[in-house]
Amino acid sequence: MTQHSPAPSAWRRIQTAWGLPDLTGKGRFVTANLIDSLGNGLVMAFTVVYFVKTTSLSLVAVGAALTVGQLLALPVPPFIGLLLDKYGPRTVVAAGNWISVAGFIGFLFSHAAWQIVLWQFVVQLGSNAFWMGNSPLIVLVARGVERARWFGFVRALRNVGVGFGGAASAVALSIGTVAGLRAVMVVNVVSFAVAGWLMITFRGADTSEAADAGPAEPKPAEPGRAGGETTGQPSGGYRTVLKDTRYLRLVAANISFVFASTVIMVLLAVYAADNLDVGAWIVGVLVVLNAAMVALLQTLASRWIEARRPVPVLVLALLLNAAAFVVFGTLLVLPGWAVIAGLLIAMVLYTVAEILSSPPTSELSVVMAPEHLRGRYLGVYQMSWSVGGAFAPALLTALLEGGAALPWVFLTAISLLAVPLVLGLDRRPAAMSEAAAPAGDVAPVEQLDGGPVER
């Protein structure tokens, strides 16, 4: 007699229609990500003014101190990778939140430039630990089901959180009192402490890491388990990572996305005001358009992405980025009436590329890595974000100083050059060394090559 599974609930049908993953039992994980995103939104829009108002330092001195603190954290990801392999992502993510708490407490008592450098380094260390651990934790949470949706959902959640955090910081800054600014920092301390507790007590990622359908994949170590429990798996280290040319191609290709991600923060306002001679209002419109598109369309796009192999999606994202940068550059020769329309078109192309690129790059960075060396692999992958994010502002502004079209030519070129780098990344070579491909890594990548991860 045929048995029929129960019809999905109305809420589950809504989740499916909007490309949302199944959130059942994942409340702590989702809440912790939202808190972290809100906190990051506060920090990005708030820290510089906070120190200008609460110390006697100049704006230039504060900016320099914050930059030095971030630069000191550049070599940190490889060390975090070792901790990921030893203790698992859940512990590292929780620790990252608590390290950030220590940094924010330090901010409350900072009055000299060296103190700002020190505590900014600590905050950046916590942020790196959180984001490096979050991707493999998402794989654990998804258990091989709706993986692209989970990456897209966390990306959308981060965008919404950063937006609301930035708005909250604007309200705090409008109040303007030192006591009010310190109160916001205290709220950040408490919220990150709560986020760390939510992560460390979350039990939705303690079983099989991916639960992929592949029959050959054994159960990896639990994320909260201490290191040294990789019985039967081959040893390896960063030398193994640096010999894995396929993974290094992903890291190199990601640099183009890292540079692209800095366009709004570094180039857009200066380019529009100084070279296109348009009102400052259009920059605000473009930023809101970008944030709204990501928040509203990221999960829907993830539903579309999950049914496709990641490489064609990444190629499409790179080509859309290249098209957006071409449009940005050609605005220099367009009549004034066409510049506004051109900016809107370029921003739509740029944002769609951002939406398409985030889930597959995040997913590939995890599933291409052998499970027993996943932390070390992610340490190398994170370096593309750390180094690219550090050098992009200086390089792009120097190019803009040399000629208004130069940064767009450069961004177009690296987007196109990244296309051959990503081709074939989701195909496993016929022969791989045991050191680079332990048995626990077989199922995820072969599934990616075979079609959608789940249907």
C-alpha cells in the first residue's frame, strides 16, 4: 500500500518559494549570525567617529591606527586554520565572537593611538575567526541539503544586519554625546557575548558533517571535538595546500571578487563626484539599490544556483562584473543625461554578479578542501580576502589618480582573467594524491560535478 508523505506546512512552502533553507532547529545559529551582522554594521559605520569623539586624537591619527591594527592581522588566517582543524568550526566561531568582545571592551578604555592599534587587531582577529569558521559550519548545518540556500541566506542575513547596524549607528551619532557613544559600544559587547554563547551551545551541527548522498564519504570529526581525532586519515599541512593547484586557482580567482567588493566603499563616491560631475545623491541611491537587491534577491538566486554546477555560475558572475566595469568606465564619454541611467545599469549588473558569486565561492572553498585539512585550506582562502582587502583601496585610488578610466580597465581585466582559472574547478582530476584527497573529500566535489547538490 502506497504511503504518502505529509504535505509541507504553509511556512515551509513560503520558505521554498523564497529560496530559504529549512530553519527548523537552527534558531541559535541564525540569531548568532544576525547579531554578528548587526554588530559589524555598527562597527563599520561607528568606530572612526567613536574614537574621534572619545579621544583627543585627530581623524587622521584614528584612521591610521585602525589601518595598522588591520594590517597586523593580515598573517593571522593561517593560524586560525590550524585551530579550525584542531577544534572545529563551532568552537572557533564562538571564540571569534568572544575575542571581539575583548576588543570592544578594550575600545571603551582606549585613549592613545597604540591602544587603538592593539584592540583593533584583537577585533580583526575575532572577525577573521568568525568568518573563517562560519563557512564550514554552514556545511555542517546544511548536512548536504540546501547548501547553496544556506550560503545565500547567511549572505542576505549579513547584508540586512549590516544595513540595520549602520542605521542604528547613525541614530547614535545623531545623539552625539560621549555617554551615548559608549553605551552603543557596551551594547556591542553584550550582543557579541550572547552570539558566542548561542554558537557554543548550538547542537545542530554535531553529527555528520555534510550528510551528502555519496556512499563513499565517512563521518568526519564533530566540530566541537578536540584535534588529533583524524584516525586513519593522512597527515598534511600548509605544504599540501600550496601544492593543490586547483584550490590555488580558486583563491586566485576570488581575488577578482575581493577587488570588486571594494568598489562601493573605495571608488564609487569619488568617481561619481570628481569625474562624472553628478550630484552626491546618486551615490546614496546606488548604495541603497545594491543593499536592497542583495537583501531581497539573494535567497531567490540561491534557489536558482542550487540546481546548477558552481563553475558556470561563477563564470556568469565574472562576465557580469566585467560588463558592469565596462559600463562604469564608458560613462566618462557619455552625455550628462545618460550618466545617471548608466550608473543605475552598471550597479544592477554589479549587484547581480555579487549575488551570484557569493554562494558558489563560499561553498567551493569548503567542499574542495580535504576534511582533515579544511582549516588550513580556509586559512589560505581567507588570505585572498585579507590581502586583497588591504591592497585594493591603495591600488584602486592610485589608478584613479592616474586616470579616471584606469581602475575600471584593471577591474575588467582581472574579472576576465579569472574566467579560465575557475573552469573545471568542480571536476575532480582522474588521479589525485592521497595527501591532497583523503577519502572524506570524495563525495562533495564529485556531487558538484554531477549536477545539483540537492533537489
